[in-house]
Amino acid sequence: MEAYIFNFHDVIVFMTIIECIMLALFQWALPTARKTASGALIVFLLSIGLHSLCILLLWNDLVHTLDFFDLNVVPYLLMLAAFSKGQALYFYVASLTEHDFKLRKNQLVHLLPLALSWLLLLVLQIDSDALRWRADNQSQLSITVVNFIWHSSKVIPFIYGLAAVHLARRYYLSLKDQYSSFSSGEPSWLIVLTVGFLLHWIFSLVVHVGAQFSTISLSNYLGISENYVVFVLINGLFAYSAAYAHRVLTTKPVTLKTVPEDQPNDAAIVKVKNGMEVDKLFLQQNLNIEEFSNQINLPARDVSGVINKHFGTNFFEFMNSYRVEEAKRLLLDPAHKHLTILDILLQAGFNSKSAFHRFFKRLVGISPSEYRKQSAGKGER
């Protein structure tokens, strides 16, 4: 009878490895203006693929290459993957969303977990057998260090996953402070993906901890389920990158939108009001806070202060509330009764039908078409 090296679960791992390589090559070949974001995504994809490969070589006794490579090189490659995937995801989100993001020398501190793990492997001569707790005459110190390395390889990605989710959420809030209109698809997908990887790494951490108290069979099934999650997430990440990454709006550093401690002065409030009520700048589609501040001759920081502290809202909500009022005026005006709802929303400054309907119904309580009908009925009476 033939012996089968791979079961179906191993095939999923191999598909993940091959797909990560192919997607990384495809990403490398794509023309893009965001080189840092593309590079971070490539590193992330390769780290996931390398991690899957090392796990397969480490735990599947029927899969092997050269004895020296499997025994002495795989531990270093495994640590390289484990201590780079979280950082790569974090830097991908940062470089994709932050304006003029650049890698700096002080960011080399993110390599410290990898450097420490390599140092421990080297000093204590920890090989693949030691990582699997199968080494002959393994000392208590070696066992303790191996446990520390495994724990760290689960905790570090979890920490960076948290940081990536925080960054994605802060990015969404920054969009509302700096843009009057934007598609919610890009930031929403980014949040979904970062939360997805965070949940995966939480699950991986739980499986690792639970393995200390559960049966080997249960631990194996839980570990296998991770492979399927990774496969789905990798496909989702690349689909997002291909469909949305090039359309993601960048935001200025957080210091730009930090508002003054004091209440805004009357002159600044008057300038903002005049820009909205006299100049009607909200009618300009895709207006951002910098363009608005330039047109009213007031620093963006002061504009943010007026909107946040005096009006108690953000730039996104502030602009669109005026647009809704303009849309209401147009809907009530008999001179514009020939205009469609699409015509109305465009004239009011909106550039998205879904955003217009969402804002209008939230602020008015009914849809634009219902509002027009009700107003027409009252006029006939």
C-alpha cells in the first residue's frame, strides 16, 4: 500500500505557501506609487508563507529537505517569520494610511524580538529537536528558553495586531476630521482585515495556552483549523490590496488635527461660519480641511479647533450637515421640482448617493423622496 505524505490539511498549508509566494511576486510586479506599503505587504505575505513552511517542516515527520537545514536552519527561519509578520502588518497599515510615511532608523527597535530569539537559539544551540522538546538530555534551562520563545512568538504578533487595529481605527476617525467626503469601503475593509488577523493571532495564542491543558488530539485539531483561517485571510488581504489600496486616502500626522487647549476665538469662529454660510464652501465636492482652511485664510489646526470645540463635531459631519440643509432647501423649492434626487445631492455637495441617503435619513428622519412628497402634500393643502 502506498504511503501518503500529505493529508488534506497539509495541502491547505502548501496552497497557502505557494499562494503567498505568488501574491508577493504579483505585488512586486504591480506598478504603484506607494512603494513602502507595497514592500510591507510583500514582507508580510512572505513571512506568512515562510511561517507555514517552517511549521510543516517542524511538525510533519514525513516532510523534510536536507538534514542540516531541517535541524539547524528551520528554527532561525521560523523565528524570522514569527517575529516579522506582526510588524509587517502594522507597517503596511501605517504606510498605506499616513501621509508621507517613511521608515526611520529608530524603527529598528521593532527587530529586537527577532534579534533576541536568534541570540537565544545561538547561545543555547537550540535546534528543531529542542523546539519540539525531542532533544536528548535537554536541560531544564533549554526547556525554559524554548517555552519562552514559543510564548513570545504568539504574544508579539498579538501585540502588533492590536496596534494595527488601533491604527486602522484611528485612521477612520482622522478621515472624518480631515475630509468632507470619502468612501467608507476602503477604511471599513482595512479594519475588517486587521481585526481578522488580530482574532487569528488571539486564537493562535489561546490554542498555544490551551495545549498545556488539553489533549494532544484536541490541540492538533485546533492547530489545523488555524491553517484554514490563514488561507482565507491571505486571500482577503490580497483582494483588498488589489481592489482598494490604491484608492485609500492618506491622513496627515495626528499633530495636525490636535486642537488648541483654549476655546477658539470669535474671529476664527466667524471665518468658519462665513466660509459655510456666505461662501458656501460645502458645495465643493471632495473638499478636505486643508483646502477649506486655505480658502478662509485660517490654519487647519484652528479650523479643527473651531469645529471640534465650538460646534462639537468633526469636519466630515460638519460639512455634510450643511449639505443636508442645502438638499432640504432644494427639495422644497418649486423651482427645482424637475430635478431628480441624484441632481439634488450633487448640487448640495455630495458625491455619493449612499452617503447622501445615510446622512439625510439620520438627520431628518425620513428619506429624501419621502421628504419631498410630504412637503409637496403640505403645500397642496
